[in-house]
Amino acid sequence: MADAVIVVALLLVAASATAAVAARDPVRQALVLSVLGVVLAILFTVLQAPDVALSQLAVGSALTPLLLLLAVHKVKRRGRKKGPRR
């Protein structure tokens, strides 16, 4: 039973990591990266590493995607402010 749960968690990790790589829009990539962080936290919980799972929840599914979204927002805003270059 426990092996089946680990295999399912690993398949979810592989699927969400592939989705993060396949996404073309930076905002969508950040959101899928957040989902990947949650799935990794679930995997770490299944593997009985709750401290690593909590760290992954804080950094991998909240902080890193937030920083990426803020950076994308700032780059888009700066691009609109300067206008098109010739």
C-alpha cells in the first residue's frame, strides 16, 4: 500500500514538472511551479520527512513563485513605460 502511494506521488511530481517545463507563459509557469511545490511537499510527507515538506511548502510553493510573479510584473511594467524601440 505504501509503495503505491509513493509511486502515485512520484508520477504526480513528474507530471507537474513536465507541465512546468512545457508552459510557455511566464505567469503560467510560476503557477505550475507552485503546484509542483505542493506536490513535492506531499511526496516528502509520504516519505516521512515532515520538516522538509514544511520547508518545501514555504519556499517552493509560496515564496519562489511569488518572487517570479513580481519579477514578471516589473519587467512587463517597465516594457510598457519605455514603449517600443526602433
